[in-house]
Amino acid sequence: MKKRAVAVVLGLVAAVGAVGNAVGVPPSPAALASASPAVPAATLTGEVLSGAIPVAATQVTLYSTRLSGTGPPVVLGVSQTRANGSFAISYPAQRHSAVLYVIAGRGAEVRLATVLGTSPVPGRVIVNERTTVAAGVALAQFIAGRAVAGKAPGLQNAAAMAGDLADARTGGLSRVLATAPNGNQTSTLPALNSLANMLVPCVRSASRCDLLFRLATPPGDRVPRGTLDAIADIIRNPGHNVRGLFALARSGPAPYQPALGATEMPDAWSVALRFVGDGNTINGPGNMAIDARGEVWATDNYTFSTNPLARVCGGKFLLKFTPTGQYVQGSPYTGGGLNGAGFGITLDPHGNVWVGNFGFSSAKCRKRQQPPHLSVSEFSPQGAPLSPPPILRRPGGFTQGGVSWPQGTVSDRDGNIWIANCGNNSVTRYAHGHPDAATNLPDLGVTKPFDIAFNGRGQAFVTGNGNSKVAMLNPDGTAARPPIGGGGLDRPLGIGADIQGNMWVANSGFANVPCPDLNQAPRQPGSITLINSNGTVAPGSPFTGGGLTAPWGVAVDGHDNVWVANFAGQRLSEFCGNQTANCPAGTHTGQPISPSTGYGFDGLVRNTGVQIDPSGNVWVANNWKKFPFPARNPGGYQMVVFIGLAGPLRTPLIGPPRPL
């Protein structure tokens, strides 16, 4: 895949910054001492190791990224490893949000790395192949050669995510990766160790780097500039040369264990983690909205139970995760009439969160506990409910405008809230977010409206799951044209705009909302349809392959590529969008980038929502169990994050996506 524009500037030689020099120009000790006399000195000590073997006589450089988000990083200090691999660097202590990282270089090929993150940072680190993989995976969208650059909050959040993979202090596995719901429950831990083992031959003998670099080179692109860059290239192109890289990981010393066995070759070199919040509240996450800081808000379908045969009623929690997958303090939130939320969740221009209360529950939920299906809830950026609670027999939430079994709940750039009413074939529109200014838009020409997205002119596109059409509405809610049909539209669910305001639609091929019938097999594996921003179906639609299996949610990243969550098959799919320069060489719009198996992950179950964050991570909702009991407790228990795969986005997503 072609490098981002931010990567081009990284090779430039810049003038000396406020502290330190441009990349590749180590400062003198005197310069370091006099660079900022008012800033106290700090010391970083550590070791450079290959497995357990010291890497001696190697230059170690401590870098700081620039606060501007562009330009080459600043050298804070340089050291040389001793015979036991140890080093020490004195540098001006940092008091800002720049990201600090270490590169241990031996010639042009070996670039072992570790990420310290933002201040305060560790005082002692281990640099090895595993920390290099963690850095390369998490910072994949911000790396070019030995240099790292990118805008906030994406770069800072990505640096923090590296800590979910490896512990910079010890060089070992992080607690997140080493324990449930990750650890020995998924293939990620051995896959990460296999990636680390790929680097070992090159680190121990530079003459053995050529094979790694050749296999990691993206189609039609340049050769990696060292081992760190090679890992970033592998993550940015996870389906490329999988077999050759797997053989390389098993061809030499393999100090990082457990690793993938001889019969465990992955479909792609994607790295995914699962998150469960506090472990006793998530049951059926449906969809997500990501705020300006990269924090992730998610709906939750059901009340929590680990028993698949339990009677579960409507979930009453709004979930919020840090950019590294943990609950934020105070999460989950409740109140405001929240009850059985489904696919509908959005952030408005004020940062408030709106949730559609579809009214999910199992059929065995007692009648008096069955949730209503006629409201939306609103929360402040701090998670405080702004919509009314239930009072006597009133359901709570906002019910104005004929809300009925709401699914897609989406804000436009003017703060109008649009709600797809699956229950009465209409859309409710809250002008500027005021429920008392509600209008109901019937007679759309679509049945069972499910999801909504907007083009650059503020026109709304509404998927009709019931009659396999898409409505196109003007910003005031009037029809912009007759409903759109054809192009392979087949029981559509999710819809996502691309950067130009064109629409990508997920054709499930089987799902009949309000509840999919798992006894009804899809007529086809599923497809996606491209609708131009003017409402015409793009030639070539529908598009298939890439692992599509009952596609549900759709998201478009900062490269304009298309990501699809699949309700079956335990895989994530990626397709080339309209900006083909950001796709592998020779790939055209609508062609799959992911392999025919998709980006498989054994930690997935049945997935619905998918969203992209400012770090280029792909978030997926583990909504239903792989083998569910729909009448009892079908809900899944995790949020899943595919790390560093996608083009970073500016969030929140309001209207067409915008690259970070």
C-alpha cells in the first residue's frame, strides 16, 4: 500500500529544534547540556537484546516526535551499548504530549525499537524484537524508516496501544496480551511472538536481512528501511506474502514462545485484541461512535449473563472505552431511558451521545420486563443522561417524532439527529438536536429502514432492509430522488460514506430485521454496493470477495478504503475505495484487499458495528455468540480492535470521513 503523505516528510533533514537535532544528526553532549538549561535532566537506561542475547556496540538513539505532528523527530540523546547490551542516555526531561521512542541501530538494516509514550515515561527499558513488533504494529500508520510522525490524538493513542502488546520496561508481553480475554484464548499472542521471531535472523546477522525486507516490501512500493519499517509494512499489508513470512518466522532461532506451530499459518498478519470492560456488564455490543479524543462509545444489547441459556432483557448500559480498550473512569453509564440499545449511536457536534433504544431482549425475557421500542437517549460528553428517565408508565428517553424500533441514529454536521425507524418504515428528524422540533418522514419508498449516512451536501441515504432499496433525502427531509434499487442491493444493513460522499452499502443477503433468522442461509456470501453521491449506482456493483460473509457494518478509513464487519465467518473484510493510489498496486475500486478468507481472527464471533479511530485501529463489535440461542442469551462479550490496519480518521465521524 502506498505510504501516507506524512511519511514523505519524514525523510527530510530539518534544522535543529528547540532541543536536539534532526534525524540522523546526533547532538554533542555540550549541545544537549545547553539546549534548554531550565529543563531538568532525565536519564534513560536499559538493555538491547535479541531474545536473551545482548546486542553490543550498537548505537541507541532517543527520539521525540514534534508537537506540530509533522516534520522529522528530534534527537534527545545518543548512547552506545556495552558488551552486556546496556546503555544510558541523559536528556532534557519532557513535559508535553510528544511521543518518545528509542531506536537501536546496527548499520542501515537493524532498527530495533521501543515506544516510551508521552510524559511521564519509563526510566528503564528493554529493547528487543518483541518491543519492535509492538511499536511497528501500533504505530504502523505513523512510521517511515526510523522516523515517527503524526497528528494528535492518533499518534499519542497509538503509542499507548503499543503498551497493550509489549511491556517496554521488561521487554516481555503486556498484561493485556498475556491474560484473558486474550492470552491463550486467541491466536494473537503466538502470532505476535512469530512476528518477533521473523526479525531474529536479521538482528543477529545483517546479511540475513534481505529475505525479510523482500517479503515485507508492499506491492509496487519501496523496500523497508530497517526492521521496524518492515513490521509496519507487514501490518499495513497483512495479506501479502503470508506464507513466505510464516516460513521465515520458523526458519531460525525462535526465542519468543509460544509461537505459531507448523500447521497454524495465519490468513493474514493482522494483530487483534479483545476487551471486556469490567468483565460483568458487556453483553451484545452493537455499534460504536468515537469522540475527538479517540475514546469509544458503544451500545449494549442485553443485560449481562455468562449463561447462554439465561433470560436476558434489554441492556441498560452505555459503554465507553479508552483508546487502548479499557473502560474510562465512570463507565458504563446508565439512565435517560436507555433500554435495549441496538445499532444506533452517534456523537453530535457538541459531543453529546445519542443512542437508539431498539428494545433488544430475548424472547424469554418476562413480559413485564420487556423494553419498549420507541425512544432515543441522549448523554453528555461526561456520560450524564440528558433525556428523561422512565416515569410511571412512560418509557423514558425521547419519543417525539414517531420513534419506532430505532436502529441507525446519526447526526449530520448541523446537529440534526436522524433516526431510522425499523418499526414503522419512517425516519425521525430532530432539528438541531431538539426533540420538540421533531418531524416524522414517512413514505420513503423503503421498508424496515436500518442505517443512515450523509454525503458532503448533507443529503441522507437510508438503507431499506425490507425491500432492498436505499432512500436519498435532502437535508430538510424531502426526497432528493426516487428510491435507489439494483446494483446488487440485497437486504442491506450498514451504510458508510467515503471521503467524497459516495456510499458503500453492506448487502447481508439474509438478515431480516428486527431479528436475523439464523435458520435462513444467505442466498450468497454477501456483497457491497457503491452508490455515487448523486444517487446513481456505480458501475461494477455489487462487489464480492475479501471474506464477505453476511456483511453488516461498514466504515471508510482515512485512505478511503472500505471496511466491513461480517455477521458470520469470524473475519474482517477490506476493499479498495475510490482513491486507488492508497490501494495495493494494480487494485481497482471495489476489489478486495483482504484475502478470500478475510482478516481472520479466532477471537471474533458474530460482528455488527465497525469503526475507525484516529490511530488507524479498526474497532469491531462482538455482538452475538458464534453459536447463539436467540430466544435466550445470544450476546457476545467483547470489543475487538485490529491494531494499526487502517488510515487514521478525524473523529467524531459526522458526515463523510476526514483523514487525520
